[in-house]
Amino acid sequence: MAAPLSDGDRRKQISVRGIAGLGDVAEVRKSFNRHLHFTLVKDRNVATPRDYYFALAHTVRDHLVGRWIRTQQHYYERDPKRIYYLSLEFYMGRTLQNTMVNLGLQNACDEAIYQLGLDLEELEEIEEDAGLGNGGLGRLAACFLDSMATLGLAAYGYGIRYEFGIFNQKIVDGWQVEEADDWLRYGNPWEKARPEYMLPVHFYGRVEHTPEGVKWIDTQVVLAMPYDTPVPGYKNNTVNTMRLWSAKAPNDFNLQEFNMGDYIEAVLDRNLAENISRVLYPNDNFFEGKELRLKQEYFVVAATLQDIIRRFKSSKFGCRDPVRTCFETFPDKVAIQLNDTHPALSIPELMRILVDVEKVDWDKAWEITKRTCAYTNHTVLPEALERWPVSMFEKLLPRHLEIIYALNQMHLDRVAALYPGDIDRLRRMSVIEEGDCKRINMAHLCVIGSHAVNGVARIHSDIVKNSVFKDFYELEPEKFQNKTNGITPRRWLLLCNPGLADVIAERIGEGFITDLSQLKKLLEFIDNETFIRDVAKVKQENKLKFAAYLEGQYKVKINPMSMFDVQVKRIHEYKRQLLNCLHAITLYNRIRCNPSKSFVPRTIMIGGKAAPGYHMAKMIIKLITSVGEVINNDPYVGDKLKVIFLENYRVSLAEKVIPAADLSQQISTAGTEASGTGNMKFMVNGALTIGTMDGANVEMAEEAGEENLFIFGMRVEDVEALDRKGYNAREYYDSLPELRQAIDQISSGFFSPRDPGCFKDVVNMLMYHDRFKVFADYEAYIKCQGQVDQLFMDPREWTRKVIRNIACSGKFSSDRTITEYAREIWGVEPSATAIPPPNLPRN
């Protein structure tokens, strides 16, 4: 087989990466040398690879600055409606390559760096991931920022600049060990601190009702310092802003009455205030009711709303009509999208500002608030819903508690008028949950305080309407919408899989990069032998490259001719990594039983982080690594089967493994995965999906044809029926010999000979309290995996299915998702016209 092209060689032949003009190359070289000298204060004798990375980053950033300034100027002059995407997570990954791609600079930089005797790919690997998110929700926010800029929307991402992002995962003796992610240690070349826009945020204190209105007094103040990161659209000269807040203690912090005379102690106590933006809570789909987390949620909301209102007031048309109060036009100029309930405090905070500060009438303020805010629900798991103790609010945010009580009273009065005597409905629909510990249901607050509520895939939005918020849907059906998630094709095709992007562009041109529905044109080539061969060749090159990476990083040797069977996502019981694990054990037992039989060789790769406090998820990792240890060292198995745990799964690792995957595992219990977005990334990158009818898998099967995915297992109706009947794991254990063998091996210590009881908790959970019904889908799953093997033995038919999947993946672009949000929730129209570049005069 021919050696794979290096990315460098491939970029030379690539159309979609921008032509490297000689002038551009010389300019990049000159700028690089200037930054090495003046910014980094180094010469080539003492510069390290990291210095070279920073010199290049600053060079590329220089190309953003003019466009960034001009974009913001353009918005100031046109005064469009602004979109504010509020999220406690933005899982951005690396920025260098994405910026080069979106500015069309990649080839110029590649050539310039090559001429300087350096390797671009090596420099790209030095950049730290900005890991300011846990998984799907945070990565979705990052894809949305890319799409909003590419669609020319005047959009801003607002969040927290965590000093420590999602932990780095180390595997030690098969167990997950967490390490702090000190991603800012060497500095971040992409951010610009904006101390001139620093804002105060208040906590604690008490409320005074005076004739002049309500006052929140005696508060503790923390300052919010904004850091701006540019967000470039794809080749349209638009550069939007992501503004992340960092907590700073005020200079008089603790030096007034509190710490009389103990100056040193007072200065040391500044840390307490600044801890607010210290670290990202590492929970995915789980609510942990800690006071520091509530402080983070209010911190981002309070700083952001002040900023939004400042920008609204200073805009040319903020107060166009002197007849009405100024805020009348607020919802026509401002849209606030709440990414889950984490920024739900936007609703009472906007009410507080309008009523207490701006003296707007209560009913008018409520109308403005509802017309401005919209809420995206991300999960139906009850343990993920935010339910804050009233006692915590009382202490931390006393005025907001009063406002929430008043809003709830208004809401319940309305419900009572419509459903007289239905006390149970009032209890179900209240924002305040009564009980031993009174709690505030943040999802209910979001629903009553928003004009639009959406789920993130059709099946999820149906569940939201028919079960989670059924009562609210009956009350206001027009509020509820679906917005199926998407992914940005810039990062998830062009950047991570240039070989595939090029093969596609050769056939259908480059329009698909900003209009992914054009991939449909590939259906014409489904029987084209050259195209089939090209697609298969790109996949094989990606597999060789990933195999080499694994060998270099983790010293594991894998067979690049094997099927790369991949499940990468957060470790959670509902995602059923255990089902995957049981399949691996079953395959192993079949090989052991019949070593001479020919098997389709597989490399099963499982990756993902477990929340540090989630015992079962950590046990699942230990089980996977233990099973791998036995299988990978069994001489009978050889190259037929390998089980690899991918350590420290993150955005930059996803960009490597996804293009190399043959099979994508999306096997959550039907009705539990709201959407999933990894599923879409695998689809567009030419992997086939084995999955349940859950989340966006349903729509993927609809787009590509169910026969072009490997769909198995219970549907939502089957799960509900089984719940009514009562799920009994023992029945499956007794009637399925291969399942029983696998469970007995786990139980007896076959995979943990030095600690035979190691997995008793896992077995006990599976046998007696498995909410996610792993055994119920085992038989169908194993059978379906047999169909996967059958098709893999026919490479031509496999690749034809791959092409059909790629061709039908166009719906899953975040450009489509954002266009729907813009038209149906925010009331703005995306624009295809590029802003003139900085070197041309403005319109």
C-alpha cells in the first residue's frame, strides 16, 4: 500500500484551503519573524517549538483584528437585532487551525512555515484545547458561534472564563485519575482583556421596600472582567465576539469594616471572590446543588445583562421613539437564548433591572422579559434538572427570590383560573416545589419566562411536550418548538478531514462548505467506481494516520486493516458503554471457543471522561480497561480483536479519531439521549452508525434510509411498555447463554484476577437496578453487530452505504439549525453578503 500523504503534501493539492499567493506567503513569513522578535523576544537560536506556535498564532490573529473591528463598527452603524447566546459552557477546542480555515489562510501559512524549516502540524499540536465545557452542550455552543458568524448574525456568546477547564484524564492501573487543566499556564494568544468594561456583580445583602421602590442593599461586590475572543465566519469577513467573564475582587475587598487592621489577611481573602471563575463543574447531565455553582450562574447572568443593556442604550436607535419608555423596543433589538437552565437567572435578573432600576411597570417588564428570552432544553433525565434550595437563594439572592415568588403567584393564578379546583395541577406546575426542603425548579421558571421553548431533536421535543412539560404544553402549545442540533462543517469536515473534503469538492465544488445540503449531489456518484475507490482510500489513510498517532502517544499497536469500532462520549449509564463492553466480551468468547474460524478483525475504541464523583461511571472505565487487558494479551485472539480505552477524550482528539472510524456507536436507551451530535460528526466523516432509535439517530435514519444504518433494539414505546410490565434483568440472564457467560466472567473476577470482587457493584446494578435496561437490548445488539460484520466483508457495498450516509448528512449542519433559530425564535434573517474586507473601503 502506498504510504499516506502527509497533511502538508495533501494541503498543497487541496482546492478548499485557499490558494497560497506568493505575496501572502512572504507576508506571513515577515509577520512570523516580527512576532518572534518583538512579541516573544526570542531569536531562532533560543526559540522553542512553543515560541514558534505563539509567533504563528499572533500572525494569524493579526489577520482577524481588522475584520473584527470592522464587523463591530458595521453592527454599530446598522444597529441590527442582537443575539445573545448565554451558556455556562463553550467547548471551543483549539483555535489556530480553525481561524486559518475560516480566513482561507491555511495554504499560505503552511508554505511560509515550511519555508522557515518548521512543520505546521507540529506547531498546531502545541496549542492547548480551550476545554470550557463537559460535552455535547458546550460543544454545541461552540458550533453555534461558528454558524452565527458564518451566517452574518450580530451574535455574541457570553460565558465564564474558567481558569481550569474540564480536567485532564489519566488512566492509572485502569482507573481514571483527574488532573487540573491549567490551560492558561503559557497564556492565551486569542483573548483580549477588556478591563475598561469591568462590571460589578452583587451577592448576599438584604432587601428594603421603600416608597421610592425596592432596594437591594448591604451586598458583597465581585467585579466581572471581560475577556473577548474573536469568532470568525467562513470567508465572509465577519468576526463576532465571545465574551467570557473572569471574577476579580474589588480593591477595597474585606478592607472596610470586616478585617479591621488585618491587612494581609484581607488581601489573601481576595481569593474567595475570585474563586467564582476558578473551575468548571465537571458534571454532564447531573445537577450538583453547590453554592459556588449558583454563584457562577448568577455571575455570568448579572454581568451579561448589564452589558446587553449598556449596548442597547448606547446604540444609535436604542431610544428612537421618545413617546414610549425606552425599553419598549428592547425585544425588537435583543434576543437572549438560554442554553439549558444554567443561565435561567436571566429571567428574574432582567425583571429586577427593569422594575427596580429602570422603574418599568411590572406587567410591562414581564412582557418585555418573555418576548426577549427563549429556552433550550437539553435533557429529560430527572437527576439533571436544576432544583435549587430556597434557603440558598434567600441568603445569596434575596431580591431574586422575591421576584420568583411573585412571578410564580402570577403564573399559578392564571392556571387556577383556567383549571378551577385542579390542585394537583397547581402543584405540578409551580416553580416552587414544596416539601422537606423547598426548591426552585429552574426549568419551570424558564418555561414561564420565555416566549419559545425548544428541544434539540424531534423525538426529544415530542417527549418534552408529551411528558416533561406536558402541563405547560397544554397551557401554551404555541411556545414549544423543535430545533434539531447540528455541527459546523468547517471544523468537523474541512478542518479534521481535508482528504474527504477534497474528494467531495472535486465532484461537486465547494458550495457544500456553507450549504451542507449540497452533499445530496453525491448521490449521483454512488455507483461511480472511481469515487467509491477515492472515498475508501481517504478512510484508509485516516486509519493509518490514527494508528500511527496511537502508537506514538500510547505505545499501542493496532491493526489498521481491522474495523475501527468507536464509541466516544461522556461515560454515563444511559449511554450504555456497558452494552458495548458486553459485545466485546461476547466476541472474545466466540473467538476463544473457535480460534480457527475466520472473524472480521475489530479494534473497539471507547473513550470519554467520567464525572469525578460518579462512582458507577468510574467503574465502567475500570471494566473496559480490564477487559482490554485480558483480550489484548490473549495469544488466541491475536489481531482479531483489540479493546482500547482512548485516554483524555477531548475536542482535539475527536478531530483525529472521528475521520478514522468505520463504525459509530450511538446506543443509548431509547428516550434518554436528547439529540447527540457526535453521531452527526461520524456520519459526515464516512462512518456507519449502529444505534437505537434515540435522539437525532431517528432523523439520521430518516434522511439516509433506515436500511443504511444499523438500527436495533427497543423504541420509546417498547421501553414504556417494559416499564409498565416491570423490567426483570434476571429473565434475560437466564435465557441468553452468551449474556450469562459474560456476566459470570465479570462477576467471578475473570477480568480482575487480582481483585475478584472488583466489579460486584457493576453486576449488582445490571442485575437488580438498571434504569437503562442494558440486557433488554443485548440480543438485538449482538445480532445487529453480526450484520455489521457481514457488510464489512464486502468493502464495495460498505463504501456505497458510507457515500449514501455522507450524501444525506446535510440536514445536520449547525448552519441549518441556526437559520431555524434565527427565523422562528429570534426574528432575524441570516445574511449571505460578506462585509467588505479591511483592505477595501467601507460601503
